[in-house]
Amino acid sequence: MAASRTVIVGHDGSPTSDLALAWALNYAGRFEASVRVIRGWSISTAPRPASMTGGYVPPIEEFAAAVLADLEADGARVVAEWGAGVE
């Protein structure tokens, strides 16, 4: 049974993290590995969910969804150029 291989790379939306993601995709492609892209965040650094208005603070799941949407958008061009296998 072959071991599952995963390359983990952080992405913060910067051009430098685009380079890190491209490197990870290239590296993973050579070893038939998948790529997992991660982003650290807190309530104060997360993008604001659309439902956040006035004094309403949405549940944490909506902040997490907003972070994920930003991460997917930020990495889409790099992923399209370098390949699939991203989790």
C-alpha cells in the first residue's frame, strides 16, 4: 500500500506566497502528491462576511467561509497555471 503524500503550503495573498504555491504545486507534481493550502487568521484579520452589518456579528463559520473564499480567489491563477491536486 503506497503512502499518501501531501505538500502543505501557507498562502497569505501576497506575491511571495504565490511563488510558494507555484513551487509546492511543481514539487507535488513530481512526486504524485496532493497540495493542501492553508491560511492563518483570526476574527480581527478575517475578511468581513457579507452578513456583517451594523451591530450584528455573524457566527464564526461565516468568517471561515469568507477566509476560504479569499484564499481560493487569491490562489486561483497560480493553481490554473501549475495544475490540480489542491485540497
